[in-house]
Amino acid sequence: MRALCWEGVEDLRVETVPDPEIVNPRDVVLEVGLSTTCGSDLHFVDGYLPTMREGDVIGHEFMGTVAETGRKVESVEAGDRVVVPSFVGCGDCGYCLDDLWSLCDNTNPNPELQEPVLGYPTAGIYGYTHAFGGYAGSHAEYVRVPHADTNCFPVPDELSDEQALFASDAWPTGYMGADFCDIEDGDTVAVWGCGGVGLMAQQSAALMGAEQVVGIDRFPERLRLAREEAGSATIDYTAVDSVVDELKSLTGGRGPDACIDAVGMEAHGTGVQHAYDRAKQSMRLQTDRGEALRQAMVACRKGGTLSILGVYGVMDKFPLGVAMNKGLTIRTAQQHGQRYVPQLLDHVAEGEMDPSYLATHEFSLEDAPRGYEMFREKEDGCVRAVFEP
């Protein structure tokens, strides 16, 4: 089959690779319908996440049709259209039973690659380095899905492929970030980043009852989507002297009740601190540029909540004293997709949200390297490049 493979830093190629096969009787093989880029993919494309190997098939946000099932699969059958969360859950360990799916104890076969850094391994994830299991990814014609009864969610007939696609990763990540904020009537929620996850966090916060949602970014097309699709107020951080002051102005001096970081380790910024971050990152003395996260910590009101969705590694100058002295609650995780997917599909079916507008550019699988280039460089307002094998 044809698949998009990692061949080195900034080098992606479409190659012919072996077809996936049933390995365990609880597996299915899925014929990929649609798959899409994710900002966290850029971290290993740019060389900030180790343990990639030449020839690894990448991609972790996808939906498709079941092509083959193992003999112990009970909940789906060949021909079913399903969406699959990006993290692999076993469904039986204590973390899965507690709805903490990205922390599954049983789906990462390479715990020794994470334990020296994290202490304990996370769950596995499709197409996302060998430290996260080394699973083949979804930018391919077919993909193997382990523990299918736990990880495959049937898509209602009335939903399009595009509507289902983003329930795999971008939407549950953003939805989880809003859920972490324990939103009450009258709250203001500020979201750093107006990419796919940031837009989904903004819409989800409004759906959960936030009175005011503010999206922060620098790209006009993304800020426009935040206003028109998510209904957010917006701040172009390159056009103001201080984002913190702007947020104070929007909240009567109080500050946002909750701040969501939907940017992560490759945050853009301005000023001396951003230059410092870029210099250290370029010399591999740290993996992260923390401008967005630091700004969110300072902007959040006293006693507020900081929800961190962006992917991070090793950050210098993390202002822990800001969180401690202001009494902030910090909540963070990789997305627990299996917890949220059923209600997300219900939101679409009931007309409450439609994430399909995130698919701003569509490509064939053969043109996937060009799709990543556009996504990485934010060309032509690219929010998500979607691939159809």
C-alpha cells in the first residue's frame, strides 16, 4: 500500500510499505477514508521529538471503513464506518476504566523509552514516534487498529466523513481543554491558538456556557474563523502592546477565569524572551518555546484555571511562582478521546457543532508532502490539510 513516511527531519515521502495485518484477534484493519495533519506532528517533523525512525508511517487523526476484523471483535464488522481516537486504549486497565485513556497501562510496548523522562509510560499513539509505541500511522491506505471494541466508534449515517474526522483528535482535545475549566455562567475563557485544537476549545467553551471566549493568534485567516465559526472575540498579539492588558480590558480588570494553551512547544512570540527561546531551541538546549504558556499563566485571574493542551517536552524558564502565588489550578493531559467521542458525535447530529470547517485544504495521499508544507508554513490560511487515499 501507499503511505506517508518520515525519512528524516523535514523530509516526508510517499512510499510503498507492507499492508497492515491482523496481529491480535481483537484487531481490525481499517480502510482509511480521511486523515489529517495535526500541529503535534510538526514537532517531530521539525526534529524536537526523538525516537522517529526512517520509514515510519505517520498520522494519528483519522476515520474510515472496517475492512477486516479479528475473530474476537464484537462491536464492529466489515463495512462499518468508524472514527478512531488517536491514543490507543486497552479498555481494561485502571486508567482506561477511570476514563484517562491517554494514560493506558497496556498499549505502549516501549515503556523504556518514556520512563527515564516521565517516570511512567503513557498509552500508545498511532504514527507518533517509537516512544509512543511505534504504531504505524493513518496517512496510508490502511491502518491496523488494536482493541477495536474499545477504539472504534461507529459514525451515524447522517454525518459526513469530514464531520466525523475531527472527533478523532482535534475536537476531543479542545473539548477536554474546555471541560478542564469547569466553566460556569458568566465566565470568560481565553484560548491561545486559533488552529484546529484552539478553535475547537473555543467553540466547546461557548457550548459549555462561557459568556465570553477570546481567541489569541496572529494569522488573519485563523482569527476570522475564531470570530465567524466559534463566535469568539479575538486578539492579534502582534498588533497590541500587551495581551495581558487587552484581556484585563475585556474583563473589567479581573482577567479570564480560565486560560487554555492550545499552542505548545513551537509557540511564536515577540520580544527578547522569544528570541531567547528560539536560540536555546535551535541549539537543542531545550525543546520548547514557552511564550504562549507563560503569557497564559500571567493573564489568568487569581484562583483561575490554566488548561494546557499544547504538547511540551523540556521547558526553560517555567514561571511556577506565578501559578503558586496566584493560586492557579493547572490541568493538563493528552486527550482522552474515548471519553468524549460519543457525545461529540451527538453534538454534530443535534446541530450544536460542526467541526468540518477545519478541513480548509484537501489533498490526495500522493500530494501529502505538499499538504504538510502548506500546514507547516500556514500558507493560504491552512488550518488542517486533509488526505484522502
